[in-house]
Amino acid sequence: MINSKTIIRPAKAAPPVGPYNHAVRTGNLLFCSGQIPIDPANPTAPFPEDIQAQTVRVLENIRAILEDQGLTFAQVIKATVFMVNLADFARMNEIYSRYFTADFPARSTIQVAALPRGAAIEIEVIAHYPG
């Protein structure tokens, strides 16, 4: 049997910056698109300069998607972090560890040349629905 694909568009999430959805559910997995530090209350505002402030905004955007689906960071099983400057890795981790506090998900961190709208960080996650 083929699993169906359910498109997730949370009302509280920032609008996508391209032709993609916030997340897609298939079976008991939620695949969240990469989130950049867009403020849902002011989507055209410039991003904060500080990597920690950008990381908070990105993780709050992820939280909005997870909460829309009745999930928390505890259900995240994989995270991929894209950073423009790996010299910011430790400062990003300080914030990341406030959201992921136990039974950490698998994670990859990759340095990239650039991210949309000049963001310094983008994070995508895969979460598992309980049950």
C-alpha cells in the first residue's frame, strides 16, 4: 500500500519563499522544509545579524509547524543544519540545545555558500508521530 501525502500549511507559520510547502506528512513521518529566520509577524523584515537570534527565530518557526501537528521537539528524529559560517557553530549550539534537551535527534551540520534572503542559518527536520 502506498502512503498518501498530506500537505501541511500552519496558519502561524511564516510564508514560504518559494514553491514549496512548510511540511509534508506521509504515514507517521513529518518532513519539514528548511526554515530560515523569517518573522511570521513581519515576513519582509530584515533578519537579525546575530547567529543566536537567527537560530531562535528558525527554531520558533519549526516549533510552529510541529505544534500545528500536535508534536514537540521530542518527536524530531533528524535535523539538518545549514550554516553560512561554521565559526558560528558553538553559538548556534547554545541555542539549539535549549530546544533539544534530551534524546537528541540525529543531526548533520553543513556549511553552505549562501542561503535565501541572506540568512546565516537554515534548519530542516523530520519528526515522527507517536502511536
